[in-house]
Amino acid sequence: MGLTAGCGLLLFKRQPKRLWLIVFAELAMICHFILTYVIFANGTEAAGTDGLIYHQVAKDVARQLWSGTPLWAVKYEYTWYTVMVGIQYALFGVNRFAASFVNSFLAVLSGYLLTDIALKLNYSFKKAAFIGNVYLFIPSMLVWTTDTRKESLSFFISILLWYLALRIVKEREWSVIKQGLCIGLVCVLLYVSTLLRIYMLFTLGGGLLVGLFFHYLKTKRSVIAVFGVTVLIACIALTFTMVLTNLNDYHALPMDRSQGGDEDLDDELESIIKTIIEKDIPRAVNGFLTRPHLEEVDNITDISGNYAAVTIVRIEQVLWYICMILAIFGFLNTLLEWDPYLLGLIAFIVSYTLINALISENVADTYYRYRAAIIAPMLLFADYRPVIRNLKTMLMGKS
Amino acid sequence: MHRIRKIACMLLIFLSWLFAEVPALAESNLVYSISGHDINVRIEADGSLEIIESIKYTSFGGYNNVMLFIDKQEGETVDIKNVYMIKNGSYIECDQLSAGQWDANVFSGTYSVIEEDSAVRLKVYGAFSKRNGAIVVKYKVHDAIKRYGDVAEFRRTFVPKNWGSRVNNINILVSLPDYTDTTRIRPFLHGVLVGRKTVEGKNAISFNVPDTVPGEYVETRILFPENLVPYARVTDDRYHLYSILQEEEEYKDSSKEELLKARENAAKEAGRRAWAERMNQRARIIATFVSLGASLLAIFILYRIRKELHHLMKTPFPLDMRDLEKLSPAEVRRVVANGRGRGRSFLGSLLHMASLGYLKVAVAKKKDTGSLLIFQATDRDSFEGLTLAERYLLEWVNAFKNDEGWFEPSALLARAGTNEGALQLKKLCVTWEQRIVEDYGRKNVLATRLVFYRELGLLAGGLLFILGCIIPVALSIWAGYLMLPVGFTLFLYSLRIQKHTDYGVKQHRTWKELKRRLLKRAIALDNLPPWMTDGLALLGYSIVLGTEKQLGLVETALQKANDSLNKTLIEDEQEPLSRLIKNTLSVTDKALSWVQDIPTDDATYQGQELAHG
């Protein structure tokens, strides 16, 4: 909690009203802690689904490290996140609570970064802090980022990547070395995101490239061109070295090799295309953006029968629908202003939505969990006032 | 204002209802149900049970895990032996999720066991993405038979009361350890209104329940001679037959109100689903027609606006352009390039002001950028002949002058390279551009009729864009997406309607024609309007029109003026005029482009004035 406060003070040192933001962040940490104890009330070795699996794999990773296996030779399953947790277990002992607390810290840090992104986009402090706090306290975010799931790290990396991209394009006084280091870090984050979720390369990389392309068209700054070309090279390299080589064994894709369906890459790609063609695309998009529908919420296995949890998720769903409607105004404003950074974010949201709608299983709780990744960028758009203000300004000069 | 807020709130509530409710109608059948539940129970002589449960799921919209509740009473232990799930048409054995068994892919068939006080929760993980899924679970329950002095009792719940979905075709077959007289076997079935219990033979009893709804449950109870389970632990050596039969009589005579209520609720739910499905179908059909109709209507509005704008036929261009209406260079740039290339507007305006005597021009030699044009404000007080934007630019030149009183375009570049300077430059740019729009707007005034069309177009376009985002997602229809591009096009077209007015189109055509003639050297100085024939003014207009590579006419005009500056400009062999313009343009364009990514905050920029010095 001290670290959370320290990070808040450091990040918002120029903001006079930062104290409230930090107080709310601490409150969010406390919520995370309480939730951790509730989730693990029946012990850490039985609770959860993915979180439990990752915890068990991480223990195995820790055992390998203790037995002298070097880090690069460690065998792990499902996701690279298990190695991260495994390293933590190896260093500090096996403790799922501690791993969950690290996730909570990353979630709060993501909230800070989101607030700072909003501030750097010239939003008022009130609005930026509101966005950050919604991110911190939205129930699904609390749940997905508390357990030993990879979501917390995945969201953090995604937000950090967009944060760095914004800093690189905004900061005019940085030295070439600093710019180069940050661009390099963005590429590393793309690599790590791909390790965590294979398709993140295309959503994050694609969104960044769209943003940088329009940015370059608008400003003609050489640093943007260098940044864009570097990201493009990184994306191509990662596609061939990571995505295509790991596609067969990626557990979240349908009909992979381990299911005995396909034997080679062509078959795997064919099966993915077949899955997409078989889908009713508007219905799939509907599913990804709106499920679980209100009457479906009590069918989610993990919360079924828990009246309080069901009610909270239902309220969150209604708020999410309102957020989506408000975000439409933000999209319209971005298109009017042709803001390259926000256009990049829209590209990220659209590509992430399409990929998940088309490839993910048609399962309400899977959609609910996967969708959490676009909550942060959507919050940046959810305001109807800028478009009205802009229209007013544009029309006033023309009447 | 309050009323607007109220309307906005109500609209928001309605739209969120659309998201929340309509998809619910659309997906009404996706809650899975169990189409078949076969249970085979073998009672062992030691009082334990060997059970095989086979469950088939239908209407499986997709799931990655299923849950099975296994009844566990006090003193019993449940031992899961095997779990199978159907995959690619055949059964595969699932692995239990526990330490040391992490080599299997979790979603290709694994299970976890969670022990609770009164049940064991078995979760099977797999890709249940097809319409049909099935699992088979083999398990053993130790000490499940209660052995009394006169009778042995088997009592188990197979479908719990809180099971949330419908279960169909429940068939339970219980085998006793040994044969006995059928009259001594007494089966009972609880929790459902319709169901059958049959003693099949001397050692088998079957229970058949056609279906259960949420709120019902299936509990089986069998009384049989206690000597059939000789190795079972004795629960109580007193006689219990009478009291158990009395309990059953009481159950038989009970009103079973809860079960009736559950059936009633299920019927209502089925009715609601059927109604919802019908409504959803209707809503989708109506929305499809509405989407197509709205898109066509928008296209019609677009057509009407265009027709309204272009009712005059195109007229041929005159050979000379002496009567050309005067626009400032910045306005010309706005007309021909929609404001793109701010550096050109900027430099063109400066040169135009120099031609009017508000600025002095000189050439400064720079190492890094090459020779550049530099400017200095003159003492002229009046602003005659200047537009609002040019007056603002004049203040700008004064504010950015160096110690010697000259404004160097490279100073802009230096400012654009710092965060604070870039922000300031952006603010200046926004205000300057607003004034250009104002200047041009005064000349290109919309007629009342066009204002009506503009507002109609904006409203219809904006509404269509919003509906194009909501309807196809909420109702899952392709046709709805058509409203997105149509709405946005209508919105943008209406917003930029001034570009398409007769005046706007005429100006665009005329200045494009002038550009063509200048590029092809097909116009003489005498054929230009008098306010453009001055060398610096013509240079400024050439720059905004993008014809600075053909400077023959400009040089002629400069030579005519015959002053020292003009001579410097055209006679310097080391830095010809074209290079001088190229260098200056490159610097101004770069500086003004660099700051375009800074977000616009109109509240901040409104009425932005320059601080001198």
C-alpha cells in the first residue's frame, strides 16, 4: 500500500488534487485485499479456475528453479504469466495470496496510468480521476485482477504500452537516447503481450500502427516515422518468430493440435477461418460486447447462486451499456477532430472486439472476462460533451 | 437546460434498456439444459455405492465447463474414479486437475473436485462449443446405505433443488447386492409431480422422470432387507421401518405446493421465452427495414442538399481573371486545399501583408536551414485591407520577433521543439484558423434554406451514426451497419456544407483554374486582378496555390517594381528565389505541422490573445 501511495505521489506530483486520487487508489487496494481473502476462504489450493491452474503451474516452475533449472530452460504450460508467478514463488516462497497482491498492485498502477493518459490528452483532472477510479472500482476489474489470473499483467502491459506511446509522441524535449529506449520498451511490451495472449500483437500493434500512421500524416515528425517503422518491423518479426510458431499449441484457439484436430499450421489457419465463416458475425459482436445479458448473469458458474455477486454484475452490465453509448459520442468526436492517438485506440478496440468475437468461444463468462481489456480505452471515450462543444464551435464560425 | 438533461437521461436509459433487454430476447434459448440424465447405481454388500452418471447437454451455446453436484450426506465419502467427456464424436477420459498432472491441456478435458458440506461439486473443463455435449462420471460413495435393525435404506438426491435449468429424461436404475422378494423392496420418489418408480425384478429398481424444472428435485429412496448388505456399518440397530413408512405417508399426503409453484413458474418462463423469441424476430425484421429505410432517407437528404447547392449550371471561365473576387491567401488555401498545408497559408499571408506595406522582408542566411525570408512589422497603424486572420498574424509576428525586431520563421521551429512552446504555437494556430474560417464565412454566408438543410443533415447524420453503432450490435443485424457510413457521410457533408455552396464551389473552381494556368504559364500579368500583380502578393498567392515552382510570372512582377529587395530576391545567384521559398516553406510547414497532434481544447482557445514581447 505504501508502494501504491509512493507511485501515486510520483506520477501526479504536479497535480494539487492528487491526494483524493491516492486515497481512492488505497481504498481499491483494500477492496482487492478483502476480495482475495473471500476468494481464498476455502483455501488457496481449490479456489478458482484459470487462477488455480496458473498457480499450480507456477508452483511447478518454482520447483524447477529450486532444482537448479536455468530460467530460459524452465518448462511451463499455457502462458508465460506462470513463469512470472513461478519466479515470485521461487524467490519469496509459494504464496498465492502474495501473487494476488502483486496483481492488485498492478491493477492500481494501471488505474494511475490510465488517469495520466487522460490528463495528457488534456482532460480535466476531475474527469481523468473519474476515469481512473471507474477502472479501479468496476467489479469485473476487481475480480479479474485479484486472483492469480494473467489479466492484471495483461491489462497493465496494454495500458503501459499506450501510455509510453503517448509519451513518445507528446514529449518534444526528450533526447534521442530516451526516445530510442522508450520505443525499444514498446517493442518489448508488444513481445510480452504476445507471450500472454497471442493475438494481442495484432490488436496492440495494429492499433499503434494506425495511430502512428495518422500521426505522421498530420505532423510529419521524423520521430513518429521512426517509431512507426520500428513497430512495424517488430510486428513482422514477432509474427514469424512467435505467432506462427506457437499458433498450433495455443490453448485458447479452437481445434488446436492438442485437441487432435489439426496437424500443421495450414490446417490450424484453415480451422480458424472455418470457425470465423461459421459464425453469425453480428451475433458474435453482440455477444462479445453485451454478454452476459441480464438474465444470463445467474448462469455464470462462478457466481451462480450468490445473489450479491449476481446483482453487482447486473449493475455493472447496465453501466457498461451506458458507457458504450456514451463512447459513441467520443468516437464521433475523434473522427471529427481526427485525433491520431485516439484513432489508434479505436483501431485497437475494434480489432480486439472483432478478433475475440470471431475466435473466442460463444460463452458469456469468457466474453465478460476477455472484454475487460477494452474497458480502459472505452472509458477514455465515454463523454458526450466534447462532441457537442466541438460542433458548437464549428457551427458558430459558419452560421 | 434541465429539460435537456432530463431528455438526455431518459434517452440514455432507453438506449441502455435496448442493450440490456433486446439482446436478452435475442439469446433466449442459449441457457443450456440437460437432455438426458442416466444413472446407474449398484449397491455393494458393504453398503457402498458404485455409480455411473451419464449426462447429455443440449442447446449448448458454448461453454468451457459444466458442473455436477454429487449428493454427500453425513458420514459418506465420495471417491471420483473416472470422468469422461465427449469430443469429436467419441469419449475421452478427463484428467483431474491436481499437482503433478499439468501436462494436459485444461480445456481438452480435465476436471476438479470441490468438497462441500452436503455435496461434492465436480467441474469438468472442456471445449463444449458444439450443440451437444456429454459427460460420464464414475464414482463410489462409501457408507451410503443406512442399516437399521429391520431394514436398510438407500436415499440419494440426483437432481438438487437449486439446479437452475431444465433436466429431461432422467432414468435411474438401482441394483441391489443380491436377490430378494420384490414385496420387500419399497421404492419412493420425491421432489417431482410426475415420475415413475418400478421394481424391475428381484434386485433392480428403476425411476423414470420425464423432466424437472427449476425448483423441483429428484430424490430416490429405497427400503430393502438389511441382510442384503451384511458388511455395511450398522447405523442404528433399532427398528425404523414403521417411522420411515409414516414419513412417506406424510410426504404423500402433503400439498406439494412448492412443486406446483415450480411447474407454474416454469410454464410462465417457457411462455415468456416463446414470447421473447417472437418479439425478437419481429424486432429484428422491423429494425432491418428501419435501418434500410433510414439509410435510404439519409441518402435522399444528401441528394436534396446537393441539389439545393448546385442548382446553377457550371459557367465557362473567362480568359482574363481581372475581376476575380479578392480572397486573402489563407482563405485561398482553405478553398483549394481545405486548410491543409498551414505553412503555405502562413507564408503566403506574410508575403501578402508585405505587399500591402505592413511588413518588411529581408533575407537571412542560416547555416542549418539555408537562407530564409525574415519579416519585420512596419510602423503602419491602420489595418486597412487586412482580414481578421491577417491582423492576428501581424500580432503574432510582433510577439515572436527577435532582439533586432525581426521575425524569423526558424523561431517557430524552435518553439515547436519544446512542450510549452508547442502548446503555445498550437493555441495560436487554432485561433488563427478560427479567424480564417470567420473571414471566409462572412463572404460565404449560408441562405436560410441551406441553414435548414445543414441542421437537418447534421441531426439526421448524427442520429444515424449513433443508431448505426447501437442497432446492429443490440439486434445482431447486418443491415444496421449500413447506417454507420451513411450517417457519418451525411454528418460530415452537412458540417462542411459551406464548401459546397455555389459561392464555395465557384471559388474552388476559379482558384483551381488560376493554379492550372499559372503552372502552365498560360496567363499574363495583365490578366490578373490588380491586387495580385504586385510581386510579393503574387508570390504569396503562388505559394498558397502550390505553383512556386513556376516563378516566371512572379519574377516579372518583382522586376517591374524595381526596388532593392526585389532585386535581391531575383538576382542572388547563390540562393535563387525558388530555393529561398523552399527553405522558408519547409521551416514554417514543419513547425506548424509538428504541433497538430496537440489536443484541441476549445474552451482554452476561445478568444486566445497574444501576449506581446
